[in-house]
Amino acid sequence: EPEVTQTPSHQVTQMGQEVILRCVPISNHLYFYWYRQILGQKVEFLVSFYNNEISEKSEIFDDQFSVERPDGSNFTLKIRSTKLEDSAMYFCASIKVAGALQETQYFGPGTRLLVL
Amino acid sequence: AQKVTQAQTEISVVEKEDVTLDCVYETRDTTYYLFWYKQPPSGELVFLIRRNSFDEQNEISGRYSWNFQKSTSSFNFTITASQVVDSAVYFCALSAITGNQFYFGTGTSLTVIP
């Protein structure tokens, strides 16, 4: 069964450093999402992406964050200058068609980011 | 606005007991989807079920069952004859057809004691 993959599984970085989290969505999916989950808290929406542009973003997704689909398979989340509070699990998700009746967002296994 | 409430923060049961996890949602959309995900200690989100707002039939899958009641805006999840492997955090989520982002509840941490 096709699945969403994410790399790396764990990332440790120093405060102020840039990080890039990578995701490979399911190949025929068209909508992509990033969520984050601070330890012990709920999963929060960051951004959705369709047709090479952001379709929706939350208040969390400020100027420090950016997303890109640099090629036909990867979907990346960049944090320009990490802060301690960026430490979280970051999930990528994809969906085939938005608004369709029978769709589920498929989540990747997550990248656990620790900012020191 | 969309909102999901899981009032039970933590539940502990003894193995083989039945347990029900509550989920109450709020939405103004007439078409929406409800989901349950399981998050084991390893951290990934495991999809369990999707239900759309037009389908109020309850569903059973093995030891799992779901009770969707639009009248009370609830989508409760029951595990029958719980097992230690059921220990995890369970999240209920709502997705409106207009936005498609997921709104997650705060999760219920279930511990099944052998």
C-alpha cells in the first residue's frame, strides 16, 4: 500500500539554525499538508499546499516557515531560524482530491525536531 | 468555526474491559468528515476510521466500534475486550469539506493494564 514518507525521522539542531524537513507524498496525491505536534499536545495544522502554492495556512505558519515542492515528488518544510518552541513532531499528509466524498488524509510517520 | 473536544485526558482500564472514548465536535458545515487516529508510543498517526456527515450508521471493525450521533454532535469510539496493545493516544479529528485541514481534539491517552 502506498504511504507518505518523511525524512529525517529525528533532527537535532541549534537555535537559530535553518532546518528542512522532507516529505514524499503518495504519488497521485495533489494536496499536501504540514502539521505539528508539540510534545503531549494535540496535532495542529500549519499549512496546505496545492498546485504549487499555499492554499491555506494557520497563525503558527509565520515568516519563519516556508514550503516548497522542488520536484515532482518531494514536499519540504523549511524553518529559517529555529527557536526552542519549534521543538515538536512534524507530520506531513497528503490527499488525492480535496472536497471529494471519500478521502482520508494519509499521514507520514513524522519528523521529531529538537531545538537546543 | 470547527472544534473537537475530547474531554477524557487519560483513561486506564484492565485488560479485557470495554472502554469508550468520547468525541464531541462543533461545525457549521453541513458536510464534514470525522476521523479517529491512534498514536502509539512510537509517534506515528494510524488511521482508524473515517465517517462522513451523511452516514450515521454505526460501524464495527473487529473489537472496534464507532457511534456517530449527529443529534448530539458526537462520534464515540468503543474498544471491546481491550488489550495491552491498545495502549496509545487516540485522536478524534474533524475535516470540513470546504477547507480540508484537520481539526484535532486534544487526544485521550488510554492505558490498558495487564
